Amino acid sequence: MRNVIYGINLTADGCCDHTKGNANEEVHEYFTDLMHDVDLLVYGRKTYELMVPYWPEVAKNHGNTTIIRGNLGDEILKLKQQPGKKISIGGVDLPSQLIALDLVDEFYFVIHPVLAGKGRRLLEDTSLPDQLNLKLVSSKIFKSGYVALHYLKDWNKE
């Protein structure tokens, strides 16, 4: 079964609006390294349009990665049933739907040393059927003060 992973940048107060953080070279490198084992990237419309300028470089360096966009909850479920490596989802709306459907297996949060004070929050417009427990499997503190957290869904607490 494939793993569905979700990675996002958040400010220290939980804002996920891409205009509120201050991504730097360390953060870009972290997510680039994370994508090396990904077979499929799935983005909603907004994130897809944000990423388009960077994709020619991604395609050159990750020739086996497929990039698609769309509202694909049912398609992700089908893809999970096929053997393979990883599916990465990005953005907020589409991942929130997949998290609510309990289809996300891994979470990568990069916390920026910024307090935004306002802006969109992850799962802001999403109602989870139950609390989703996560298990921290690794963390990394960047020289610039950013913190990367890698969680797995905690199957033992369900």
C-alpha cells in the first residue's frame, strides 16, 4: 500500500498562508530532499498555480515523479491500494479533505520562527470525525531557527 504524505510550512502560531512565512534555502532544501522518494505529487488548484514556475526544475531533477492537480479524494484512495512508494499532497483545501477522510499517513510540518497574528489555519474549515493522534518520529532544528517535525498517524491510539 502506498503512503500518502503531507508537508506544509506553518508559522509558530499555526498560520499556513504562504505569504506569512519566510521560507529560506534550508527549508527549500528540506522539502526537495523529502520529494526524492515521492512517486506522485498532488496539489489543489491554488498550490498548483503557485508551484508551476518551479516545476521545470523539478521535472529535470525528479524524472520519475508525476505531478497532477485536482480534487482527487476517490482517486487517492484508489492509488493507495496500488503498490508503490509515496504520494505527496500539498496545499490546504485538498489535504484537509484527505485528512478528514483519514487517508493521510505521514505529516511533515516546518515551523517558521514567525508569529503571523492572522491568516488561514490548517484544518480551519474542516471537521474531523475523530481526533487524529500522531506519533513524532523525527525532528530537525535548522541553523536559521526553523523546526521540521515528522509525524506518523498513531495507529495504536485508534
